[in-house]
Amino acid sequence: MNRADPALKPRVRRRSAFEYAAWIVCVLLAAGILFSVSTNPNFQWGVVAKYFTEQTILNGLMLTIFLTVATMVLGTLLGLLLAIMRSSKIRPVALTAGIYLTLFRGTPVLVQLIFWFNIAALYPNLTLGIPFTGIGMPVDINKLMSPITAALVGLTLNEAAYMAEIIRGGFSAVGKGQIEAADSLGMSSWTKLRKVIIPQAMPSIIPATGNQFIGMFKESSLVSVLGVAELLQSAQLIYARTYETIPLLIVASLWYLVMTLVLSYPQSLLEKSYSRSTSRLPRKAKKAVLTEPEGIAR
């Protein structure tokens, strides 16, 4: 008769009286807050409903989504390059990447955004061309560094520093034996990275990247200080005209909440997928059968 594996049996946990009391307190507290918020006329829920689908708000939401996606794509690619440089055995290359990470992770992103927006104060004109020759093309930094460009540059460079550490942590999760096996097969550094290291590092990289994506969607609100008409700035432009500050801030907050919930669902699916592939329990151990006196097992 086959017995069920004890490790796969669901565990039954007895609920204490303290847990039931905690549930009652939480439900009463939530009901009180919900009643207060829904009946307080100062929230002006009619105004919130009016502006929730306002075209200006939707345009700001689309710009926020664009900044988030573009920043994450560019930041991930640059972060991959920085992670490879940081893991390099060539000392100057690793040191350069380390300085970059220290600089961009050690200063506030808001300061970086303002700095890039005002970079023309340091370099009003640049010339792109071949050094020590007369071949070049002048670039007007004042025209180039628009608010959206400054926002994209600042967010991308900052995000690349964090993505580099996430990717490097994924690289560290790959077993040393796997790398030694790739070396023994004569794989080049690029082939080893593409065929061995990156595929095995993905279970560690993907969940953290999902968190960064959600965080970047909310962090993009900082570009409102540059005058970029993203979601928060769009709400500010409306309440600067109508003086309905609280309802417009509620509209922006609700859109941030909705998009966070929408992005959290595929992230949870990815985490479940990778956790199943890395932490699946064996259902039943297969018995070894000795067929030779020397102890060779099948």
C-alpha cells in the first residue's frame, strides 16, 4: 500500500482567540475609516469622478507609462553592461563600474534630475566628432536637454545603477560548478554568459526587476519638478486653475494605485513560475537497485 508523502500533506493550524479578536478589531477599524471617507463631503467624490477620466489626466498617465517602460528597458540594458563590467577581472573596468554605482546610488534621484535638466550651465555647447581633427558636429545642449529628455536621462542612469546590482546578484546565484563546467567545455566568455550564466540567473533577477518596474512607475512622479506633464503634473495643472487640490490628488493617487495593482498581477505570476522551477519538492524518491557486487546502482 502506497503511503502519501508527509512533506506534501497540508498542515492544519489552529486559530487562537487572539487571532479572532484581531480580525474583529481590523474589520471594525476598516469599516469606520470607510464610513468616514465615504460620508465626508470635503473629499468631493463627485469632483474625483469628474476628473478621473479627464483627457488631460489620461494624457499624463500615458506619458507616465512611456517614461516607465522606456526607463526600464534602457536602464536594464545599461545595468546588464555595468554588471558585466563590475564582475570583470580587469581591474580598471570593474573600478569604473564601481564608481558609477557609488555615484548614482549615493545621490538622490531628484537631485540627479535637476542636475541633468541644468547641465547646459556646465556645457552649453558640445562637439561630437573625431578627436584631433576638424571633423565634428556642434550640439546645442539647451535645445537638446528638454524636460522630457532630462527626465529620461536622469531616470535611466539612476535605474541602471540599481539594475546592475540586481543582475550582479543573479550572476552570484549561479553555482561555481556550472561556470567551471562551461570553462571545461571551452566556452568563450560571451557564450558562457549567454548560455549558462544569464539563463540560470533569471529566477533571481526577474522578481526583483518586477519590483523595480512598479517602483519606477511611482518614482516617475518626481519628474513633475521639471515641468513634465506626466500624471502628477497634469493633476497639478488642473487644481492650480480650479483650486480643487484634494480631489485632484485623489485622482492621481487612484491611478497610481490602479496601475500598481495591474502591474503586480503579472509579477506574481512570474514569481510563482520561477519559484516552482527552483523549489519543487520530489513526490517520491526512487529506490536504487543494486545489480553488481561492486555496488553499481541503477
